[in-house]
Amino acid sequence: MDQTVYAAFKYTMYVGLRELLSGTPVGDAAREATSSTWPLLQRGWRFWPAVHVITYSVIPPRHRVLWVNSADLVWVTILSLFKSSEEDDSDTVDAS
């Protein structure tokens, strides 16, 4: 549930707000947010279940908060790289 319903909302808001704060017009930001949600959901479905398998099978309870926060830092990096790779792709297309 968390990795589907909430994550879809969270990723849509993340991308939409990121676009708006970078000066993208509202319509373009909305299109970017909706087109990015599905690929981000798929990445999240691969990342978070693996993290939680490790969380509940290997990590001692006293270290779980630190572990999940560290994994979240990695996840935010993945989100940033997703945007960066999209920009690199559009630069390549614009240059041709």
C-alpha cells in the first residue's frame, strides 16, 4: 500500500514541485510529474522491498532507524540521478 498509493502521490508531488521551483511553467511541470511517476514507482518497487528484507532479516532492531534513514538518503540520490539523466537525454536530443 505504502509503495503504491502513497508513493505515487509522493513522487508526483516531488517531481511537480521540483519543476515549479526550477521555473518550469505549471502545465509543463504537471506533464513532467505525471510522466515521471510510473518510472519512479517501478524503481521504488525494486529498491524498497530489498531494503526492507535486509531491515527485518539482518539489521538489529536498535539500528533499524539508522539503516532505513541511510537507505532513504540513497533513494533521494536515485531520484536526483533520475532527473539528471533525463536532462542529459534532452540535451543530447537538443544538440542533434
